[in-house]
Amino acid sequence: MLNIRKEFPGIVANDNITIQLKHGEIHALLGENGAGKSTLMNVLFGLYQPEKGEIRVRGEKVNITDPNVANDLGIGMVHQHFMLVDTFTVTQNIILGSEPKKMGRIDMKKAEQEVAELSERYGLKVDPSALIRDISVGMQQRVEILKTLYRGAEVLILDEPTAVLTPQEIKELMEIMKSLVKQGISIILITHKLKEILESCDRCTVIRKGQGIGTVNVSETDANELASLMVGREVSFKTEKVPANPKEAVLKIENLWVKDARTVDMVKGLNLEVKAGEIVGIAGVDGNGQSELIEAITGLTKIDKGTVSLNGKEITNLPPRKVTESGVAHIPQDRHKFGLVLDFPIGENMVLQTYYQKPFAKNGVLSFGKIYDHAKKLIDEYDVRTPSEYTQARALSGGNQQKAIIAREVDRSPDLLIAAQPTRGLDVGAIEFIHKKLIEERDKGKAVLLISFELDEIMNVSDKIAVMFDGQIVANVKPEETNEQELGLLMAGSRQVKEGGN
């Protein structure tokens, strides 16, 4: 891609960027949230047309007018938010639009056979007949990769592929990428996780604020150099904080039982306490009841048994608005589903919890002037990169959407801040900023409950760690008295290491 320029109203997303991918390499595309990484790859995949520049494939100049042209050229893309049909099987999703036919009808038997052979050849084990809604996020990602390989992709673009994966799934994906490269596939990895670049990539092209900063050989660089190239300043990887000074209990959960949508018990007699002035981190492999626990506290799902109390008052099974008004803020783990109304302007998203209160409403009439003034203040304070406060939320990059949610929740100065995966999909600069905000809330005497699948985040930010396995807290440990290996064993259900919790 040579001197690519892509503009949107009020913003230059890509300003004359050049990137070259060699045959059989894993090439990282590194940059902050909103730097223009996904935009550049959407140009390569034919979703956007550039204002300037050219694309060459095997030396030949090409005009990629839409994704079908990209597919024909052997370019496939796995998007950050998967493009799968929940109610279809794995096979139906993989062949969609390229179905094998027999006598004018789809030959499902042949399709399942082809998918099974493909998954065997590339070491991407999937169940061809499973429904998408019934398989894990890591499995869904394999389906997305197989979908591109089924169409003959030789160049694979992976957009933030590890943002939604557990540590184990990330490890598996790294192995899959290395094995694909051995079989002649070339990969562009859009990411801002420096560890993954250093572990798996050959070269790395850095973009900052829409401009190409340069390309480096990964074997000749380190995390500090990559971080400063990405954000344009030195970045601290260690969160600075004074020891916690916990006071009275703000959140108290006793003998909590919660079922999921399939009426399976996911939280089983859980006990937990979070005090004012401390950050309690919940460590655990995804799927051990963390989502149901958060939804139960915030009123998004019904509690079967047990109690949830805030500042000594019971809030069990209150509707979400009442929970919010009682002093709970919630940074949800799925920002699109629970955090934003994507078709609303970002300014209106900033008051989703408070739009009906003064000064944003008077006698039931909204004051848009006050709403947008307030939003502008938060956008500046939290460095949310957006053309304006009137821009639709869906037009922002994932990381800037996340910053907007955090600005809205922290600004309300709640007694309890629940932060679920607060830095998922964020770059090192934004992570540093958000960790500081969580610690600031703690230092103001607020209670913070942090749920994260990133073990280094849990270790770095928490004052106390509660390990969750199979719907229960199986151990309570202090970060300075444990390590990632011990936590990993506890997360896998080994109670021999350290007793505690229930």
C-alpha cells in the first residue's frame, strides 16, 4: 500500500501511509486507538476507497472496489467484531455466499466435508455442525479465519484478534498464526498489545495520529521503544499507587445464586466484600460466572437467592435505574451491547444515566445545550478522539468508545465503580490513563470492583484479588503475595495452593 490517504468529514484518518507485506511474514500494524489502523486495512479489504495512493499485489497495481475483489485477489479480513450469523451452524457461516451446489441446491454434505478437511489442514479444530451461539468466542474466531481460508485467502488481516480472548485462547491463536505462515499465508496483525508483537511478529509498522511513523524489525526492538513510537512519549508499564487505606464495606454480597439464560446455575453461593478505598480484582477464566455476577449486582439479571447490599442497604433485584441511583456505576464488558446507543451522537451517550435529571432536563424537557456542553467538557478531560460531540458513537474507534463510557461513569462519582474489562482493546497510553482513573477513584474513598481476564492488569491495579472458579470465590490473595502461575492454578480450580474465600 503506497501513500494511502483516506479522509472522512472533518478528519484525515490515513495521511499518506505506506506499508509493505512480504510473503510468509506476520506483520504488525501498531497504533493508538483511533490512529487509523482499521481504516487502512478496510481500504485494503475494499470497504473504503482511498482519496489517494495505490495498492499493488505481487507487483501489479490493483483497484479494490469491494470485498469480493479483495477475496478474488486472495485477501481476507477477520474483523474485530465478528461477522457471524448466530443461528447458523459453523459450516453454514463458513460457506455463506460461496456455497457448493449440486443440481442447483446447496450440497451440505460436501460443504461439511470441505470444512472438516480445511480445519484439519490448518489445525483450526472446530465442530462443523455446532451453532455459532453455542460456541466460545475463541471458537467463533477460528470460524472467521476458516471463512477467509475457504475463499482462498493468501493474505490474512486480523483486526485486534485477541481483544476478546482468554489468555489460553490467545496462546492458541499465536500458535495458529505461526502454523498458517509455515503454510504460505501472510498475515497483517492489527494490534496495540506489545507483548504479542514481540512474541509472534517479524516486522512492525507504526501509525500515529493517521501518519506512518516507520517500520521496524521486531527482533531489533523492545516494548519501551514500540510504546514510545506509538504514543510519542515515554510510557510507564507499572501503575504508580500508594498502599490502599480501606474503610467500611460498600458492597456486600452474601450467598449469591444466579442462573444464566439457559437456567443453569452460574453463580453458586458466592460471598464477596468490597470496601471504600480499595480495588478488589476478580481473576478468572471467562465463563466462570463473572458476567452473571456483574449483571446480578447491576440489576440486569434476576438473583435467585442471596443478598446484595450497598452501604448497608439491600439492592437485591432492584431495576437497573434504581441500582444506578443508589450509587453504582458500571463500565460494561460489552461496550456495544450494554455501554452505548451506537446510532446516538457521542454527546447524548455521555448522559444515558442522567439525562432525566437537572441540569439536563427540566419539567421533562431535555436541554440539549447543557447536554452537549457537559459532553464537550468530558471529551476534553478524557481525551476522547472524535471529530465533535455530535459524531455518532459508532463512528468512533473502539478505544475512544471505551474512554467515553469511562468518562460518563467515573464523572458521576459513584460509591461503587464496577469496571468489567475496562481496558479491553485499548492501547498502552489509554490503559495507563484508565488505571490512573481507577486508582484516583479508590483514593477518593470509593469502592472499585475490577473484573479482568488480563492477569497483569489484575496484579498491577488490585489491592486484593478474589479468584473466581465455577461460580464461587475459591481464594482471596494479595497481589504482593502471589504470582501469575499461582493465580493460573487457582483459576483452573486448584484449591490446594491457597485456601480462602468460600
